[in-house]
Amino acid sequence: MNASIQNKVFLEDSIELLPAYFVLAEANICHGGTRLKKAEEFLIAAYWNLLKFTSDENEKGSGGQNESLVTKKEIEVYRACLHKTFGRLFLAQTRPETHKKALEELSQ
């Protein structure tokens, strides 16, 4: 494994942290109540990491493909998991306007 990958793996904005963010968000959604805000923070962090990673990959083109530890298929799975988890979060919130957001997220 080259040095640049080793240095990036556990940084806060690392794409490899997305599965952990999803698990933490799901756990906080299950607890409900005041923990929903923490779940939202984990999902926002996951969204930001995914957005940053995909925009960085687009800028690099195919040349940066060898440095990534995740495949394009995994990126698709992360994106789907992000929508599903955001949908669950919005359903768990008691405000009426969030149910429409939940439907939008779950249908993507």
C-alpha cells in the first residue's frame, strides 16, 4: 500500500469512513429523541465525504483510480445507503414536512 493511501485512510474526510458513519447514524436513529440530531450530523458528514470524493475523482479523471480503496460499485452502494438512511431519519422526525423529504429520499 503506498504512503498516500496510508495517510488518508483514517482522516475525517476519508471515503473509507462512510460505512462507520452509516452505522453510527442508524444507531442514533434507533435511539430516537435527542439522538436524531447526532444521526443527522453523521449523515451530513457522510454526504460531504461522498460529495468531496466523487468531485475529486472527476477532477483527477481515470488517473486517480489506482489510489482509491473503494470501487465505483461501492460508491453506488454508499450513495444508496445515504438516501435510505436519510429517509429513515426523516421518518423518525415528528415534523410533518419531513415525511415528504423521507419519501423523496427513499424513492431515489
